[in-house]
Amino acid sequence: MFMILLISTIILFISSIVMFLASVLSKKSLMDREKSSPFECGFDPKSSSRLPFSIRFFLITIIFLIFDVEIALILPMIIIFKYSNMIVWSISSIVFILILLIGLYHEWNQGMLNWSN
């Protein structure tokens, strides 16, 4: 019992010393304005927030989210391939991919994928 108490005290002491040294040594001595400010898509956070913002950034984000959700929905379809009915799996996969392709065609047709005018 005494040995367990001694070992736990030594471990607590060593870990306290390591945490103290890490906090002391990790302090930065040079504080730079760019280093200490948050990065917001290349905009200066100290200036006015009413500057015009291109809607294309938001459209690219929405397209990324659509394809991110697409991957999250396609991966389980691949996993359940051998456990499901082949005809039902094929029809549901084709319908899902067709919906995504029609959406991609619509975005392309509307010019949302063109970055420059």
C-alpha cells in the first residue's frame, strides 16, 4: 500500500513539473498583430465588416457541402452492397447518382462553377 502511494506521488510530482515547464517554455515572446489576430478568409478583422463580399465564396461552400454529404451517403451504400437485394440497390444507387448529376448540371448551366465572369 505504501509503495502504490509513493509511486502515485512521484508520478503526480513529475507530471506537474512537466506541465509547468511546458507552460513556461511555450510562451511566445514576440507578439505580432497578424499572428495574434484570427484569420477570416483574408480579410482584416480590425477593419469595417460592411465591405462587399463575393457570393461565389458562399456558392463554393454550398457545393462542397453537397459533395461532402454525397460521400457520406454513398459510402454506406457500398458497405451494404453484399447484404441487400441487387435490383433494389442498383435502382436506389442510380436514382441517387442521377439526382446529384442533375444538380451538378444545373449548377454548371447557371454558371455557379465559373469563378471568373
